[in-house]
Amino acid sequence: MQKKALITGVTGQDGSYLAEHLLDLGYEVHGLVRRVALEDPQRRFNRIEHLLDRVTLHAATLESYPSIFRVISAHKFDECYHLAAQSFVAESFSDGFSTMNTNINGTHYMLAALRDLQPTCRFYFAGSSEMFGKVPEVPQKESTPFHPRSPYGISKVAGFDLTRNYREAYGMFCASGILFNHESPRRGFEFVTRKITSAAARIKHGKQNELRLGNLDACRDWGHAKDYVRAMHLMLQHDKPEDFVVATGESHTVREFCELAFGEVGLDYRNHVVKDDRLYRPAEVELLVGDATKARTVLSWRPQSTFKDLIREMIQKDLALTAGSPINQL
Ligand code: NAP
Ligand code: GDD
């Protein structure tokens, strides 16, 4: 029997890779998208343009329970991957209220609608290493206590708790992935990795002179989004609903990322990167490095891309983009 999956946030980095992965596995894939996206497909669907004839899209928004209820009442799904969120940490400091509304209520609406309409549908929640925040131990694993440092992190802890509560209270198959940073050529330009690779490519082509960055000493455990969506799928195939850390186990500073990315195009980042205090966050997560032993042993999950492979791929695609390739070829 062909399985049917619903992906919220299908237009995002992870949603697009997950849709590809599930289609490859033979799934019927449905995506929840905002009405504005349906009205502006050329710009808003650039990550899924190549999939549009193979996925079914439904208009809904995380701010509206009725819109979610309508989609879930019209189709029977076997699996639901809830990826949609306001995902930019810095923005959550500027507007914590809308981040909370979207991320917490949106998750609650999804869970409540599934409970009412399709309690046997398996549910994946996109938890984040940002939940660990001010880390009490290194590396971080499933048992590490949360100490979020941003409205975004707080909203993800709430989503994680809601997901666990629906599992415990109603016996639903609800699992959270605690995913560490993952990147790709499809990463949004506001995130530091893409900001760096696109700037390095533009500087190489003479289209930009400098790159302004905030904290260069923050450490992140960066993996490839393609590898991480495989873990999401594996979590929902497991025989029981559990939470899993997904990480590479390697941590690098933003400075190291700059050094390698600029090095890929034959430049020295020190000649181009300008430190800008305005880009520092009111509270920073200084060090993230994950221990994915549980995902490796229980799910047999392994990342395939290395840190260097990831940077090389992002730089190559940004060089092509800067030289004029259409964005949808990423
Ligand atoms: P992303 O590229 O920013 O994508 C976010 C998606 O959410 C987009 O499809 C966006 O739709 C949708 N969305 C935002 N607000 C919405 C709303 N009000 N109603 C409906 N849809 C809405 O994020 P990502 O990197 O793919 O991450 C996917 C999920 O994993 C997010 O929940 C993120 O917080 C979480 N996560 C990411 C990472 C990471 O390193 N990438 C790590 C841990 C957890 P539009 O296209 O219409 O804006
Ligand atoms: N975005 C950005 N822009 N970050 C900068 C800059 C800059 O100019 N300069 C330094 N940084 C530092 C940030 O302070 C942070 O320590 C680090 O670079 C990474 O920032 P982001 O790429 O914005 O990612 P993030 O770690 O805050 O959040 C991402 O990963 C989380 C998982 O830990 C997002 O994808 C979240 O949605 C995800 O949950």
C-alpha cells in the first residue's frame, strides 16, 4: 500500500529535501503551504519547482486552526512531518510574540487536529539543538536538560513538550527530532552559512566587497540537510515513538566556516569579513555539539556528507548562482 505523507513547511530547505526523499521511497506526498505562496509560485516555490507535478499542495497557515483542520479532514495521512515554523533565531528576538504564536500554537493546532481526525497518523516534530541553549554538558544528547536562550528556542521547547504530551496522554505516535544545524545550497540567505558562501561567491565575482558578521566564535555542529531528512523518516518507521538527537558530533566556529568557504574560492576571509557588533544576539548559544549515538544505533542513521563536502557544495552552487544560473537549479 502506498503511504501518504503530509509535510508542513514543504517550501523550506528541509521540506524540499524531505519531499524528494519520500517521493523516491514511493510515498504520495502532500504539502501544506501558505496561500500567498500559491499566488506567487515563481518566487515562493523555488525549492520545490521541480517537484510541483508530483506533490499535492494545500493552502493553510499555522496561525489558523480551521485551515489546518480542513486539510487534515480531507485526506487520510499515514505520516505527518511538521516542519513549518518561524525558524530564524535572530528574528525571534525582534518579534518574539509572532514566533511564539506561529511555532507554539501552530504545533498545537497540528496535534489537536490529528488527535480529533486521524489519531493513528504518525507525527514528527522538528525540534532543535537551540533548545539546549546554555549547555550544561558537552556533547548534548537526549537526556541533556534544556536551557533555551531565545524566544525561538523557548517556542521549540514548548513544541517538544506538546509533542511528548500528546504521546503520553493520548497514546499517539508522536516523535521529536532534536536536530543540530543543517545546511545546504537551499539554505535561506539569512542563516550564517549561506550568508558566508553567497558573499564569498559574490566577492570572488566582484559583486560585493565585504561581509559583515556578528559573533565569529560561536560553535555549531553543522551537517547536510539531505542527511538529516533521512533521519526524520527513520524516526517515524521505528517501532515506538521516541525522541532522537541528530548531529555529526563535530563542532566548528563561524570563523572556521569563513576560512574554509573563502579558501574554496582562493580568498583570505580576513581581508573581507568585518565584525559588526549590531549582529550579535542579546543572548547567544555559544557551543553546540551533538551526540547522535542513539540515532546511529537504534535507527542505523549515518551522515554521509562531511563538513568540507558541505562547504564545497554550497560554494559551487553559489558561484553558479552568482554567475547567472537560475535559482531553481539548486
Ligand atoms: P525554513 O527553510 O525556514 O522553512 C520554514 C518553512 O516553514 C517554510 O516552508 C515556510 O513557508 C514555513 N512557514 C513559516 N511560517 C509559516 C506559517 N505561519 N504557516 C505555514 N507555513 C509557515 O526552515 P528549515 O531549515 O527547512 O527547517 C525546518 C524545521 O526544522 C523548522 O521548524 C526549523 O525550526 C527546524 N530546525 C531546523 C534546523 C536547521 O538547521 N535547518 C535545525 C533544527 C530544527 P514559506 O515558504 O511560506 O515562508
Ligand atoms: N544568521 C547570522 N548572521 N548568524 C551569525 C552572524 C550573522 O551575520 N554572525 C555570526 N552569527 C552566528 C550566530 O550568532 C550563531 O551563533 C551562529 O552564527 C549560527 O547562526 P544561524 O546560522 O542564524 O543559525 P542558528 O544556530 O541561530 O539557528 C539555526 O540552527 C538551529 C539549530 O541549532 C536555525 O536553522 C534554527 O532554525 C535551528 O533550530
